[in-house]
Amino acid sequence: MLRADRSRLEDIILRNTQRFADDYGKSFQSWSYYRQMSLYKYRTVIEMILVGSPKTVIDMGCGNNILIRSLAEFRPDIECFGIDVSKNELEYGIQQESQVHFLRADILDGVPFRDGSIDAILSSDVIEHLDYPGQLLQEAGRLLKTGGRFVVTCPHSESITQHMLRLMRPALREKWLSGDEILHPEFCFIETMHPGVHRVEGYGKDSISRLAQGSGMTLGGTKTHGVFLTGSKLYNLIPESLLRFLFYYHDFVPALPGFIATLEKMD
């Protein structure tokens, strides 16, 4: 992607992220880590999706729909669909008057598109919330055309951060993860199984490949992203200029907390 195009895409992502924050009364200006994480992750996913020059893209579990709206704004020639089970999330997306077509459906029950009719699919931070994650990959495999791409993001189960947590004493780990318990089912007791609760710590190359078995897709490229910290209280101690540097110049580090994988539909 040309530098000018990348800069324009980043501006779109930041604008949509800030609009979402303003609409929901959140102060992303003080959440420097999450702003930089979203910027890097969404830009990377969109770049991965565009490699195949798709004409149709689905966001499965579009949530706040920042990602799919940013793609639609950046590339208005692509027909974009946002699918989610949440009525509120979809209504918010519709209110933004974007070019995205929003549909309410449970991705685990199947979505209303023909087999082999979609060029590319993305799903950001959804799979770790699912009781039956393999069904997401099976449905993506059903929908994709031969050669189509599925780009999925989630926490990285084999990150240095995860290994560090496993080595901590329980008492220290409990303090470290205070406030983030619903993100760490391996380490924290969680009474509720609300949809926002993570079912697993995340996925890596081997585990996502196993889930893809029988879907007609094979694992292509992967990336990791983030910084060597966990616990949301610590992120804001890092200057945002340093955070941006860490996010954009860490490709030599293979085991960071965030995981992005591309799966490709085979013949």
C-alpha cells in the first residue's frame, strides 16, 4: 500500500474510532494504548483483506462496526456487509449512514448468503468469545469463493505475556489482572458466561489450524502485535509516541499479545 493511501486509511480509522468514543461518552484520548492498538490492528486487517482485490467483504460479528465502516469508506467500490447478533450494535452502524449493509444474524446458525459467494471475510476479536469457535471457521469456509481470504484477530495464547502470567504466583497474578478478569478464563474464576466473557485465553498458529480442519481453508500468514505488558492499568503509563513506535516497528518479535491470522479457501 502506498504511503499516502496508508495515511488516508489511518485517518479514517482514527476518525471512526473517535466518533464511536464520542457517541458512547468514552474518552479514548486517555486510552492511548487502545487507540494505537485499534489503529494498528484495523489497518493491518484491511491491508490483508485487500491483497486479494475483493469485491465483496463480510465482517462476521461486526460489533461497533468501526472496522467494516472504515473499509467501506476507504474503498467504496467494495460491497461491504456487517453481521452481528446484537440489535443495538447494528442500529448504531445504520445511524452512521455508511455504505455498509447491516444484517442481524447469529453467525453460528449460518448467515443468509450462498455457498462460495463471498470474496473475503473478516472477524475481529469474536472467536475467543464463542462456545463453539470451530463453527465460525466452518461458516467462513462455506461462504468463501475458492482463493478467498478469512482474516481473524484474537488474543495470542502463546504470547510472552501469557507465558509470564503462567509463571506468576497466584496472588501476584490476581492483583495484576484485577479489572480484566473476564479476559482471562485460564487464570480467573468467572461466575457468568455473558457473551462478553472470553471462553479461552486466545489462539495461536497451531490451535487456529486445528479449528480450520474440515473448513476447506488453510492457514496463510500470521502476525502478532501489542506490547510486553498485560493489565489495563499499566498501558497508560507508556507515552503514546513510544506506543506507536512499539506497534509499528515490532515485526521482528514473534510472540506479542495480539494475534492476526489469514486463512485461504482452497479448491
